[in-house]
Amino acid sequence: MIDASHRFFDLPEEEKKEFQRRNLLDPIKCGTSFNVDIEKVHLWRDFLKVIAHPEFNSLYKPAGYSEVSLEFSKRTREVATEILKGISESLGLEADYIAKAMNWDRVRLQILAANYYPVCPQPDKAIGVPPHTDHGLVTLLIQNEMGGLEVKHKDQWVLVNAAPGAFVVNIGDQMQILTNDKYKSIWHRAVVNNKATRISIAVPHGPSLDTPALPIPELLEREGQAPKYIGMTYEKFMELQASPAAYVKPCLDHLRV
Ligand code: OGA
Ligand code: NI
């Protein structure tokens, strides 16, 4: 998957141009930075985002990309399904509780996102991806041999030393809402380096677009807690994250009771 993505980024600019689109539901889009229309500072990265499930979209170039991305998307979805089961059970719920509540079976938007961070001559003056939390339930991430993913731990940025080939699993905002803060979405960022190109593949898994995450009633009752968040459909939440409001305060804070 990493090699196939690398070959995509190596294509001539002319060939990538047709995918330079911006809308949430565009099946295939690539570009530089994050949202060049509204951001003040651009990021040191290119991206490729492909909707891979339930409709599988693919690129006929580079050769082999289509086969690899289909298989990768299927398998990561299976892994994510298992992780959701594990999290449900860890909360004392039926294994399929979260999947059912989030309408997992009719998710219309599973994105396969590749990040490409070229060698940067002054890495301390640039940023690959600024601090953020992922908006979905869980994100599965792999990277090539160049590290660069950092997570915030006790107010310090810590480099993630993932075993080669391992998935890093990040908890996203919808999971924090569902669990009323028991599972917290993790602040993370990507730094760049001056030695070699870094590539990461991130597969965010979220609820169905029309489904709002709400604190799970059974958990609230058991813990004697009041809900800390109001509901918002996942689609609205993603729009919020891509809007200027997200620069003012973190998305979760917009929903806090
Ligand atoms: C992301 C992300 C980090 C990385 O795409 O959401 O956090 O290591 N990427 O590339
Ligand atoms: Ni992220």
C-alpha cells in the first residue's frame, strides 16, 4: 500500500491534476496541505484521499494501485470491526453494540488517506500535519520506515515508535463522545525530516454519515453520569472540522454540554 501510494505521488503533476478537488464526497482527491483556501500556513505534505467503501473507487494509475488498495481497505475494515468489538466489550456492552449504534453496516464513506511528506531542508521550520484529533471512531495508521507521528502525552509531544508493519490505532472524537470521555481522542501531529520521504496511510473509521454519536445511555446510567455532549451527525461534524470554526476551538468543544 505504501509503495503503491508512493508511485502515485511520483506521477507527473499533470496526471494528478484531474483529482485536485475539494468536496467531502468527491470519490478521489489529492492536493497539497489541508485546505489551501482558508488556511494561513500551508503544510509540508501532499495527500491522496480515496473513498474505498462501500463503493470502491480507484485509480488506473499507477499500475497495481487498484488491486492493492481494494485488498488493504477490506482488511483494515475487518481489523477496525474487531477493535470496535473489543472496545464495546471493554465497556461491558454486547460486542456489536458500537457497530449497531453507529450504523456501521451502512457507512457510506470510508476513506483511504495517504500522506506524503517530502524531505524538508529545514524540518524545524515546517510542519507535516498540525496538532489535531481525528474525528471518527478509530483511525488505523501505518507508516514507512521514517517516523514522524507524535502523540501528546502529559503535555509533551512523544514520537510514536511503532513496530514495522504494525497499525497505530488512534481513538477519534466520536468515540470520546460515545463513551462520555472514557476513551479520549488523542492529540497528534506529524513532524517532517531532512533525511528521507515519509509516507503514512491513515484509514479513519467513523459512524454512518447521518448518525450522531451520543453518550451511550447504558454507560451513563451505570456510572451515574450526565451526558457531556450533545449530538451532531457525523457529516455535520466533519463539515465543522473542515471549517474556520475549527481553528477557533477544537470541534469537541463545540458539542460540549
Ligand atoms: C492524519 C494524521 C499523521 C501521520 O492523517 O490524520 O494524523 O503520521 N496523519 O501522517
Ligand atoms: Ni490524524
